[in-house]
Amino acid sequence: MRTNYRNKLRAVLLLISISVYFLGPFSTHPVFAEENIRRTPPPGYSQQALLAAKAKATHAKKMAAAAAEDSSYRVQPGDRLEITVYREEDLSKVYEVDPNGKLNFPLIGGIEVKDLSIEQLRNKLTENLKKFITDPQISISRSEGTIKSISVLGYVQKPGVYDYTPNSTLMRMISTAGGFKDGANKKKIKVVRIIKGKKEVIVINAKKIISGNADDPKIQPSDIIFVPESIF
């Protein structure tokens, strides 16, 4: 009885030895190597469908990360926002909020975004894009390097939006805009500024600054400088 058992055991061990000799260890033999195992999608799913699902999952993670953005943040003029619309590459890029607190977005046009939270802005864009895109999925995050700007308008040589620096003053900004045009009213320059959420208009006499009888006032980020026309 024991002899038969031993003979059977020897036969099994012999078969295992022969298999290992010819095939090598199962875990390392090329036939069983992971890279040679053909991975096939689950029944009913194409490779493209799986890739699309993966892309959608990645986008969902990005949206979740954006949702974790500081809830106290509110959009301000000059802010740069990275806006991604899932599967809409032409719409996905970095946008800058203009000095009036508006965001110019393709298909939609200019929309008021100042003082909105990230979540409020996402909801607003989503509602507007529904008119053009089926089930738009949007993620928004603040882009590094927010640009602070100042608008110089009215009777100056080059009206426009200019970068703010800590040394920005009224006369420096007017000089940056090319200086006064003929017919400018230098006595009643208006500086529009948002103070505690309210619009304030400050009237400044630039002639006194030029003559040395008044200091050149500092200008703040997002200020709007307006040089009116003289009325004779």
C-alpha cells in the first residue's frame, strides 16, 4: 500500500520537474507573462467607450478638486480662471475677467461674474451653455499669475487696460496711456473705485498735480480712470 503511494508521488513530482524544465516557472514564462495577456473590454464595451469613461472620470476628479476651492473666494476683475468644458476643447482655456467684472465666453457673450463664488459661476455658465450644448460639464479653477489691471479711458491718446504695479499713480497711468488728448478736462478726472462692494467716484484736479500743488495719488487694482472732455 505504502509502495503504491510512494510510486504515485514520485510520478507526480517527475511530471512537475519535466514541466518546469521545459516551460520554466509559470509566473515568469512568456506564455503567462502579464504583458502577453490580452486584456479585452467587458462584454458590450468597446475600447473607445472605455477611454471615454476614463476621460469622464478624470474630468469628474478635476471638478471635485475645483469644488474644494476656498469657498470664501469671490471672482474679481483681473482674475484669470481656467475653465474646462468636458469634450469641448474650443471652449476650454484660461479666461480673464475684464475691468467691469464681466467674463466674455464663446457662444454666451459677456456675463456678470464679479463677486460670484466658483460654484455660482459654474452654475451660471452651465445654465447658459445648456442652450447650445447637451448636459455641459464644467470645471473651474483659479489660474496662477492673476493679472491686476487698471483701465484708462476718455480723452487720452491710447485708451485701454494696463497692468497695475505697486507704484501706479494717476499721472503715471495717464502717461502710460500716451498722455492727455487735446480738449481733455484736466480739472475733473474721475477715478471709479469699488470700496466695500460699492462704486465710489473720486474727482481729481490733475492741473494741481502738474503744478506741484497736490500729490499724485496712488491708483488701486481694478480702478477705472476717466478723463472727460472740456466743455467750453
